[in-house]
Amino acid sequence: MSLLDDQPQRMAREKRQLEALARGESWFCMQEWGATAVGDLEVRFTLKLLNGTFDGVLAYPRFFPDVPAFIRPLRKGESWSGHQYLGSGVLCLERGPDNWDPSVTGVDLVRSANKLLWSEALHILLPDAVPAPSRHHLTPGQSVRGEPRRFLLTSEFSEYVAAGAPGSLWQLETATTRLGDAEVTLPTAVGAEPLQRLTYAPAVAGAEPGRGWAIAVQELPRTKVATLADLAALAGGAGKLPDDLHNKTVVVCSASQFIRAFALSASGGLSELAVIDASAVDASRLPADYAKLGAMTIAVVGLGSLGSKIAVSLARSGARKFALLDADVLLPQNLVRNDLDWRDVGFAKVEATAERMRHVAPGADVLALSLEVAGQENPHATARLAELIGTCDLVVDATANPDTFVMLAALCKRAGVALVWGEVFAGGFGALMARSRPGLDADPLSIRAHVFGTMGTMQPAPRVEARRYALDVAGRVLVAGDAEVSHLAAAMTAFAVDAVCSRDASEYPVAAYLLGFKKFWEFKAPFDTIPIECPGASEAAPAHALSEDEVSALGELVNAVQGSAGAAGNSSP
């Protein structure tokens, strides 16, 4: 259906109003109407000003007046004003998508265009005249939309060059990444030998390394730079640029932290890069309590659908020290729920997840161990695992494997480490998450036993394995999707952060929760939550007194460890 079919009265009124404007104003002349293949209507017109005539098009989109009409030059690429959108040439008028109202008419837009062009013409003739106010408030994405070559200004780089005196010259190392037709160059190191590594910029897989120079100047004008001579003048004059500029990036920085970046080719060609300013540091993006995560070590066991999401989310939350444990490789069928993608298929989940976390959180220290916890592994590796768990502040069990849980529960209880675990129920109708914090909650095995005991008093739950994700109910298979797994991953991440960052003022009053995603079983509605009150920490049982034989044997072991006796307790000859 065309606009004329959908809005006949409105378009008839638009036509009459434009004709009335043409009869009453000598500066506006209407020409013919036309239509596009998608149902848009267009009317050609001419505006007459002191500085010439402007042939334009007033376009009524198919869904006008719910979306705005607009004005553009008739001839593609023609520049009328400093208030035009790149590419299309559409004028940025007083009314646009950000402040549109269906009552605005085509006549209103024509008058606005005339006002804009007159304002700019008068400003040229009378420089003291007030120019047309700009409504352009572009996001960084909008400002570089038509710029395929870009330079990312990071906070660390900005602070380094701002501290230099005008005339300072530093070596620069860069990494360039590409996506489609666009490329982004970011600084990775700067300074004199040895260069200072910029921790904000990670070693991005597939990035092309490069080198260049950074130069500090007092003032940095916005003059056009098309040649090496222009660049030398910008950098402070002849002799300020190094001789070696082939295939280099040159960044010129002013005392006010304004920068301009240029790429020079092997043949000496020069192009300016659009600068994306990412130097602002916004400390409010994470809750204040999350700052504690940076000094903690977190182990995530199981990097499947649930664990991969939790690990990456914890990295986004501010954690920087991790141990990842999983023995599997990523398969194509895992992609329906795992946080990884096709680039990681066939690789170990721990290694792929570790790389993803480093991209999300540059500078993260991630230990990736391909190990099946409680599986058929070298006993020596299991012993080292126990030592690793003892160094952690938090362990997250995302395996839904009973054997793994039992081992982790014992190790965490022994080492006094917080443990958080969870699983999605088959079919995705709900999930379970629980915690055990040393000194505050009961030990993990006691918590689990209590949860299962409570669930035993409810109506019978389907006897299914959480890892299977599929549940057969009345002949219909219910499959857990990525949404359900992601829901639990988000909840467990917040639960885990609270367990170690808000011990004295937890926002979670109980140690275990059943989370409902559908109206099913005990869940009365989607997102129904069932808290399970669990026992608190109990006092440690007093140690039993050692017998004489135990005291003797223990003394022999102490001597052996100290080197004064053999391991069997036999004295040295």
C-alpha cells in the first residue's frame, strides 16, 4: 500500500499547503511530484536566495507522518550548507528524528530550510551575524560513520603524551584490526627504549602490528594536511619529523590532549585517521563493591554453556585473576548456548575462553588448565589442583556434575574458600543456585543436602539430568535454550560477586534459590523465585587428643621433613 492509499487526507492537505506557499512566497517555486518504487512521495522545488538558487527535493517517506519528511539537494553530492548529513546530503533542520512530531508539515520543513540557508548566507556577507545554531550532537559512532580508517585514543596513551613537553618525540607501537571495510589502529606501546606497554591495549588476535611516532606540540591547528610538508608544519616545522616515516603511524598531540593521527604508506602517501576519543575514564560503570574483585583469584570449573558466560561476565565485572578448568574442546553443536563462537571450534574451551576474557578485560591474568576435575587424570595433577583451590578466594562450579561438586566441596571446606554452584533444570523451566561462604554458611555438602531435602517435600520433580537440557513431558520435548542458561549465568555472577564482596551485608538473605523461567512444577509464574533457608556455619568440632603412637609417628614425620631422619623414620647411620 502506498502513502497515498494510507494517508490520503494528509497528503492532499500537504499538496494544498505547498501550492499556497508557492503562490504567496516568491522565494519558493514548486515543480513536479513523483514517487519511488517503495512508495515514498517526492516533490521537486527551487529556493531563490541572494546568493543563488537551490534545486531540492522534499521527500515524504512511506510511513509519513509517523516518521519525518526531509529535504535534500536534487543533485547528488551537492553541498548547500554546513548542516548536511554526509553521504545523503539531507539537511539537518529544526525538526528531525530526535524531535519529530506528526503535526510538522512539509511547509514547515521548507521554511526551516530557507531560514537555514539565509542565515548562512548572511553570516558570509556579515561575519558578525549570528550563524544558525547547530543541532548536531553526534555520538562517536556517528562521527566516524563515513571514516573507514580510525585511530583509538585510549586514556593511558592520552595521559602519557599529555605529560610530555612540547617538542617531545616518542616511538610508538600500534595494532591495527579490521572489520569489513573499516580498520582501527590503537597504540600498544609508547616512549623511548624500552617502550612503556599500554595495558589497556591487548594483543588482539589477527591484529597487524605497526610502528610509528608520537610528537608533542603546543598548539594543534585543524588545517588540512595533504603532504609531508603539511605534516612537518603541523609537527612544529622542518626537521621535527623523523626521517623514517614509511609505513608508519604519526600522532601529533597538543598540550590540551587534542590529537591528530596520520598513516603514511610505503610510497609516501599520507592519509588522516579519524580519532575515536576513548580517553574518558568513567569510574561509575561498576558498583563500588566490585573494586574488590581486582585483587581476588577466582576459579571457574566447567566452561560449557553456563561456565563460559559466567567467566566472561566476571571479567567484565572487574575480576582480573582467574583459573579456568575444563577438559573439553568446543564442538559446533555447543554454539547454541556457549559464549564462544565458530572461531573457537575444535580448540580447548579453557584456552578459547581465556582468550575471550583477555579481549574483554585487557591485562587479565588467566590460568587455563585442561583438566577433568574428579575425572580420570594424573593423581599429581589432582594434587596440584588442590593446592590451586587453596589459593583462590572463590570457586564457581558450573559443571552440574555430582562427582566434581563433591571434590570441590571437600577442597573448599578444607581451604576455607567460598563455593558457588548452579545448574539449569532440563527443559529450561528453572534453575538452582547455591553458595557456601566459610564462617557464614554451612559447608557445601550440608547446603546441598538441605536443598535436596527441601525439594523432596515439594511435588515430585522430573528426574532428569541438568546437563541434558532436554525434558520429555507428556510426549513433548522441552529444550533449554540460550536465554535460560544466560539468565542463570547472570544471576550466578551477581550471586558470586556478592558472596565475596558483600560478606557482611549480603543482598541475598539465604544461601540457595530455585529460579523459575516458566510456569511449571513449583513455579507459579515465569521468574518466580523460591528461596531456601539453609543452616548457617557451625562451630568447628574440637580436635581429638593424639595417642602416644600418633605423637611418636608425627614426630618421626616432622624429623623426616626437616631432614634429620629418613622418610621411614629410620635414623641415619
